[in-house]
Amino acid sequence: MTTKNIKLEQPEELNMDQKVTVRNLAGWTVGFRRIETQGDVTIPKEGTVRLSRSEIIAQIQSGNRLFIGIDDRGSHATLYIEDEPTRLEVEFDSKEEKRTQLILNSDLVKKLFDYKTMKAFEDKLHEYVVTRAEKFAITQIIKKLKLNDHEKIRMIENYTGYKV
């Protein structure tokens, strides 16, 4: 009779006091009242701030739209948590399924501009760019990447209301 050593994987306990970076994707200053401690948090346009994991989780659990976005799972959020363990903890990302938080960034805009037909481009534009912050952000990303497709840029300007 043989016995095998069985290893049980315990989930690693997150340090709730650890500070993690939160990025403001909007082109304006955003802020909110702290839950765990006294005071307010102010994040400059396109800037970052470091917050404790416990504060971030408390904000998400209290329904702060800046974090939870339009689907309560972080999609189209104004604030992006730059810490994968925290995003996994609040179920914005998942290791099991291919679900990840939909955040407008340079890679997503490049992917958008790779669509060949204007119909596909327009459909994806409406899927990727939903909020006021994203409408402003896409114009800034286009400038930064120096993208040059007149027809697509004109469509973005008409949709967002912002000039590139």
C-alpha cells in the first residue's frame, strides 16, 4: 500500500494595507470621499494615485462608478487598477475564463484602427468607446500614436464631439 503526498493549494492572502496604483483615464480631475479613513482622494487628469487595497475594495463594494464602470465589473471605468491581484480579487479579471476588464488604451485603439471595413470599425468604436471619459481619451490616444486615417478620425470626431 502506497500513499501519495497531496498538496493543497491555499489561496495566497492579499495584503489589504499594500498600496497599489490607480490610474485616471479621464482628461479631467476626478475625486471621491474615502471610506476607510478620513478625507478625499483627488486624481489629476490622466494621473495616478496610490491607494490601499482595502480602500479600493471598499469603493468597489460601495458602488463607486469611477471603479465599477457601466457593468459593475470594471468595463468602461474611469479609474483603472494597475494591480492584477486586486483586479482578480474584485472579479474584474479572471484566470479561469477569457474575461478581462474592457479599458480603452493604446493597444485597443490600434486594434480598432486595424479593422478594414468602416462598418466593422464603427461597430467596434461604439463597443469600445462608451463613456464621456473614453470619448475624450480616444482623441488623446490618437494624437499620441500619430494615427492618420482621415475617414476613421472624422467618424470618431462626429461620435465623440471632440476634435483630433
